[in-house]
Amino acid sequence: RDPWAQTQRLTSRILGKLADLGSPRCCKRTGRLSIEAAADFARRELGVDMPASRPRCEYPAKNRECIGRRCPFFSPNGD
């Protein structure tokens, strides 16, 4: 398949995940969601298993704009 088109599809999926969750100002959440989307894309579209862990966030108290329990990585105690 066309590599340009694949790149655009992946970008679209990542942006969709970020838009679905909403809320700005968390680089770690954005990065982690992007990695998960890329791993899923690699498995589905390329047949490549790229496991992605789901770590718990250690920084909720350090981000005044943390979305808390709405974030899939949120941990109340940062563990």
C-alpha cells in the first residue's frame, strides 16, 4: 500500500483518539495515547506485533490541568 496514505491514516487515528478524550496540556497523555494508536496500527495494518504497556501517571499533582479520572493513565496517588 501507499506509504503516504498509511502515514496519513495513522495520523488520523492518533488525532481521533486525542480529540475523543479532549483536554489539552498533558504531553505524557498525548504521547502515551499516540504510542498505543501506533502499536494498534502496526498490528492491524502491518501485521507487526508492537506491544505497548499502559503505565500509570506519576504526575497528576504536578499538572494543574490534569483531567483526573477521565484520563486512562490517571492514578490518584501517582503510582
